[in-house]
Amino acid sequence: MKANLSRRGFISGAFSLAGLAGCRVIANKFGTPGLRFGVVSDPHVTTPESCAMLEKALRYFKSRGADAVMVPGDLTDWGLRSGFEYLKATWDNVFGGTDVVPLFCTGNHDFDGWAYGDMAMEMHANGYSEGEALSKLGLAAEWERIFGEQYAPVRVRTVKGYDFISAGWDSFGKFPEWMEANGARFKGGRPFFYFQHPAARGTTSDSGGWDDKGACFTALRDFPNAIVFTGHSHRPFCDERSIWQGEFTAIATPSLSYACFPPGHENGGGRRDGTSVQAMPMIPDRRDLRGGQGFFVSVYDDSMVVERIDIEEGGSESAPAWVVPLVGGERPYGFEFRAEASVAPEFPSGAKLRLDTRNTENRSGKWIIVMNCEFPSAVPPTGERVFDYEIRVVPADGSEPIVKKFLSPAYSRMSKYEPKSQRFWFDVAELPQDVDYVVEARAFNCFGKASRPLVSRVWHSVPGLDKVKEIVL
């Protein structure tokens, strides 16, 4: 089946099909794929018990008839020999005796996770030691012993005629040099796949600048048939910027173990395990190693379908599939085009912003008074999620507004967990004094398009903060 659609038609058609009948309907439209593979990243294996989500993912991929499974880095959390052995045992439990190909590469944790502060404390508390770190024992020899394949900083595997190139954490910076010497074999229309741990700079939305400083872009800018998968950012795939098309195609893989959050949000992952239930609720980075997400990829002659799969939910399709054309030059997933075509979220009809004050404590456990802002959750258009919310305190005298950004507590989870209402707090000490002001709430999509605001009544704080004295408990 040949695709012959405009960028706008291709995307809207794919999204409408997914919304009406599920992502797999799209895949079925293209016939039988020539290649199927699963993708998960950052399993962060520590103990045998930590392999449960990984095993769940592998069993799901097996049920779908995967030819291979890709894991672009951070196979382990502590970088220990035992973690690699637990991962291999989990693979063998599911795929032992089959010809399904493991496509693994290393991430930063696989080299020095044993030295990362709180993770090192956890490692020692569980009776493990950095003495068994692969970076100390000899990564190449241990890799070959455990996985049964020769270790190489950059390597090529071929699955059903499709080439997969990977670069480890110790070598992605040298990938441009490797491609200069070996790239001729990958020229042409047939797609090939490249995977590394860090995000490729200039492509998908990375986490706090944790990218490869441009190595991948330099190596692949002349290969429009390249499809790149990365990990490391731990961003959930509800951020539509997880797929990018420009000189090549890049896809950021969410974490199988825990989510991280974009910077600049009041409640975004300030601590790994959240905070007091009384303080502004934080979204924990490590939610008991739950919430695993990944992709199932079906490759056809002229198209690739990337299904976004929630592993924790048993393989539920939690967002519309991405349908990527492989021939004809169509590039429907460029940011500029999608930003223009995207639709802002909207609040339900009749929604109101409710404000009140309450006594609580801040993240340090100190007693404070907060302004409590509560309003119904915004309703996103089909196929998209609300990315974040903004609370804006606007003084009537024209002075600079106070702006706070928040993430929904369901930011990294399936849409069915989205609460009916949102509640955010900020310290009343920050409010304007002796001037009228209103509070506005807006919802944004990931491309920055904002809803119409919910606006409060006029408020006025009587002066007196200078008279407030330190409270001694």
C-alpha cells in the first residue's frame, strides 16, 4: 500500500484512525510488515526483583511476534556485573531458544552508576559493591561472557535485511568518524536504524540538555534514510516532541523504570520519592519503578508504524501511533509544521478558577500560608495531551506578573489517570501587596499553544508583610 498524502493529511488521517479504532488498525492497513521490533530504554536493573517490568515488556513483544528488541542504554542502574547477569537471565526466560535478536548498548549508568550518590547508598544497602563494576572488571570481556557477542564501541547488527548501528556510552562522540569511514554502505533509500543512549542534539526534546553535543547530527545529516532511537531523558511519550524529522528521523524512547520531568515546574520531580502530603504535591521521579513505557515498531516497504505502548498497563496503546513515511520525501513530523497545525487545549464549558488560602508546610517542613488554586482539568484535542499548566498573578497597576508553571500529576501516565481537577499552590508571601490583582490559569500543549485563560475575581492583599514575625514552634 503506497502512501500519497500531504503532511497535513497524513498526520490528521493517522490520528483520526488511531482515535477511532486503535493504533493497530493503522498497522493493518499496510499489510504484513517486513520487520517488527520492540523498543524500551533505561530498565536500570539492580536486583532480580527489578527485572519485573523488563520481563513484562519482553513478554509483550514476544506476543506481538517481534524479530528483535532494542534497549538504547542504561541497562543497569549501578553498572555491576550482577545487573547484566540478571538482565540476561530475564531475556533467556522469555526468548531463550528463539532467534529474536537482542539489540543492546550502554548508557552512563552502565559505566559509573555505582558512584552516583543516593544510588550508591542503595547499592551498598542491598549488599552489592562497586568492586563488581564492569568498568572496573573489563567491559568488553564481561559483555562477551554474559551476552555472548563481541563488544565493540560501534557495532552493526542486521535483522531481516535491516541494519542496526549502535554506539556505546564510551563511543557516541566518535560516531561521526566511524560513519565517515563506513557510511557508504548505508547510502540509498532503504532505511537503517541507529541507537545510542543520549538524545541527539537538535532533534527531540531532551531532558535538561543531557544530549550528545551534536555528534549524531554531524554523522547523520546526509542520511535522510536514518532512523535514530535514543534514551537517557526518561521523558514520557505524551510529549509529542518525542519524534522529530529533519535531516533524518529521531525518536526519544521513554524509560522502562521511572520518569523524569522538564525543568521549570513547581511540582516536577524535586525529589525522587515525592514530598510530604501537606506540602505542594510533587511528582516523584521514581514511582516504585512503575509506569514503564516503550514502542512497538512495524516496518513496511514504504512506511513505519511506531505504536506507543504502556508496559505497566499490559501493552495498552496509550496514544496514537506515529506513521512515518519511508519513501517519497514526506517529513510530517517536523516541529515547525506540527506546532502550526496543533490545537491548544481548552477548559470545559463553565469551568471556574477557585482560590482560597490554607495553612501547610513547604518542602523543607516549614509552616507557611499558601494560595490554593483549583480548577477543572483542561480537555485536550484528539491525539494530544496537556503538556503543562501556568498560573499567572496579574497586578492591576501593570507591574510584572508572577508566573508559575505546573505539571499535571498524571503527566507521565496514561490519560485515564488524569484527575478531574488540578490543584496548585504558591506562597502568599509572593502575592502583590496593596494592589488589585487577578489570577489566571492556562493550559498548554507541548508546542506552547495556550488555552483561553480562566480568570479569578479581583483580589487585594492588605499591606502588612513587613509586620510578620518569625514563628517559633
